[in-house]
Amino acid sequence: MKNSRLLRFSIQGAFLALLSWIGYRHQVVGGGPSGVPPVDAFCPFGGLEGLFQFLTSGVWLRRLAPSSLILLLLLVGITLVFGRVFCGWICPLGTLGEWSASLGRKMNIKPRKLPTSIDSPLRYLKYVILAAIIAGTWKLGTLVWRDYDPWVAWMHLSVFFKDFPEKPGGFLVLFLLVIGASFFIERFWCRYLCPLGAFLAILQKFSLTKITRVEQSCVHCHNCSRTCPVELDPESVEVERSAECIACGRCVESCPVGNTLFFRMMKKKLPVAFVGLAAVLLLFGGIAFSRITGLWQPFAPPSHSLSGPAAVDSLYGWMTITQMAEVLHVSPKDLLQLGGLDESTPLDVRVKDIPGVNDEELKERIREALSAKETSKKTSYVPPSPEEIRGSMTMRQVEETYKIRGEEAFILAGWPENLDKDTPLKDLAGDLGKEVSQIRDAVKKLLEKKQ
């Protein structure tokens, strides 16, 4: 029992450390084929978010990659066979919640238990969040959850002071709901809010592996219910069919009577360690197979079927000027003109590495130039989603991109209307104590009025 406990702890720590290191390295060396993939490439939930657009258009949502879909498929298979092992053994956010609770107990923080009248309906909240995220992402064509995703925030901890002023949502969710709340209610995030957990909970109902109890040898010591991190009560049932079970095996480990509480697949008993190790090996085996077959791509391949402003979303900072030009179906010289760059700009250096060039600002200038060209041809232009407005943009860029008046956007956002339109929005927001998201919401309203 102690061995399986130590094994699970080691696996949790290994995944948390490995993915945290990848997040740090991405911030240092950047992304692209020659860099380190971003957090989204290692997120199975991203596969679910981008599935609709990929199936309907063959194009990935910005920041997503084929690897996220492969991870999603592997997770579906593992859950159907062994249950929610990902939640109990692998998920870094689950690990943070569990370890926070353990630390809280060592600090003599008394665990809290919500009344059943509150706890039971609150567990359905994660399903509502899941539905809202998927519906919003599929409808708007952008990752609506990303700015509030605690896992994205964790992977950006190394640039916390840079990112927090512009995108505080994810960090607040991470520190308050994933870590902070777990000091009082273990795995608070997992129980009530996690959208990926909600998706896996649905699959858990169909899992081949369940916690099973032998009534004849059960001494009703209540150890299993006391140790369950999500407050289930295996002692009250012969087979634990709850979607909330995360297959951690802590209830089995706590049982004082051998072969009374155990994992069972069909009619076969499975040791706790076997369940965890098998799931991890299947995960790594699936990743290895996809790499060997060439299916594993941790960065989104640019879409060459798009043109005009829409194709700008397929441009990335890890690309060179030549590569960007190929995506847009223009010559490198034309791309330099579109981006307002000097002719002496190197063509075969990653844009992120070119001194004095900000890749996000370059893409916005290219988008504006392409939009102006389309307008001059009297073709209809569908602006990008206002969710793509970034703090590095100025209000003048917003005006040109979305064809709205900046003064109206400022007023709707509750900002002074006479602000400098050539100052980055994040700087204005910082001076006013406001959030860039207010401008995004204001632009949405102005666009809706035009329709």
C-alpha cells in the first residue's frame, strides 16, 4: 500500500515538474518547430475546444496543435478503460489542489465540508462551465477560456509580473480557486469547476474499471470515506459508479482488510499501482506511437488555404519573413511593405529574434494593411473576434481593424473618451486601474449595433 502511495506521489510530482519546466523553457526560447511548444500543445482540453473548427474547416484554432487532439483521444481511451486516472494521478492542477490540502492540514487549517444541499448541486457547475466554454469557442472561433485558464497561468508563472496586469483572470483562478480554496476543501477546483474534469466524469460512467467492495469482509471502519479526496463513500455501495471518482486509489490503500476494497475490471482485481502505471504507460505509448508515425505535431501547421486578413491568424513569431510570406501567398518584399518593415530586415531569421520587431504588432500591421486592400476593392471584410484584441494594440489599431470609433469604445468601457489613441491599451489600463477586457466588451457591443 505504501508503495502505491509513493508511486502516485512520484508520478504526480514528475508530471508537474516536467510540464512546468516546458512552460518555463517556452518563455525563454519561444515556440515553433525549432523552439519549445506552448502550453496549449500539451493540453487535451484544447483538443476538445478546437475539434469543431478542425472537423469543419481543417484549420486549427490559433495556439492549438494536432498534439492536443491526440492527447484528448488518448485520455478518452484511458478513461474508458481505467477511469479518471488522469485526474487522480497525472493532472498538475489536481496535484496542486491535493498538495495544497495536505499542506493545509500540516498548518492546522481545519478542513471544511459543505452541506449536502449545497455540495450536490454545486458539483453540476463544472458541467455548465464545460458547455459554456465549448459553445463559446465553437461559435466565436477563438479560445474564450484561455485568459481564465489556471493551467495557462501556471505555465506562465515565470512571466507573472509581465502577464498579470493584462491577463489577471487565469492567475486569480489559479491562486484563489485551485490552490487557495483547496486549503479548506480538498480538490475544490476538481469537484466543482474543472471543465476537463466534467468531460472525463461523463466518460467515467462508462469506464470498465470500478472500485468494488466485498460486503462480507467489510468492517465498516469508514476509512475509505475519510480518505476520499472528493468525499465519496465507497462503504455505502458495492460498486462505486459515481462520475466523481478520480481513480486515485486512496480508499483502497486505507482499507484495513485485504481484498475487501479494490479496483476491478470485468471480473479481474487490479492492484492500485497497476491502474496508475498502466494508464501512464498507455499515455506515453500513445505519444511515442504518434511521434513515430508523424501524427504528433506540437505546433499548428499554417493553413495555406486562407488568404487576406484571415490568414494572419496562421502567422507565428517563430516564423521567418519568408515563411510568413508563403502563408500569405505574397513575396517577402511585399510582406515587408505590408508590415512597415525596412527592406534591410533579414528574411531568414525568426521574427521574434529580429531586433526591434514585435511579432504581435507586426501581425496587426499586416492585418490592417490587408484589410485596407480588401476595403479598397469593395469586398466585405469580417473583422476578427474582439477576443483577439491585445493590450499591446493601440486604440487606433482597434479602430482600423474593427471599423469603429475609439471614443465610443472608451465611453462604453467606462474610460475617459479623450485618451491617447496611440498609447498601448495595457498602458492606459494600468494608469486607469482598468482592464483591457473592458475594451473588448465595448467593441463587441459596437459591432453588434452595426449588424
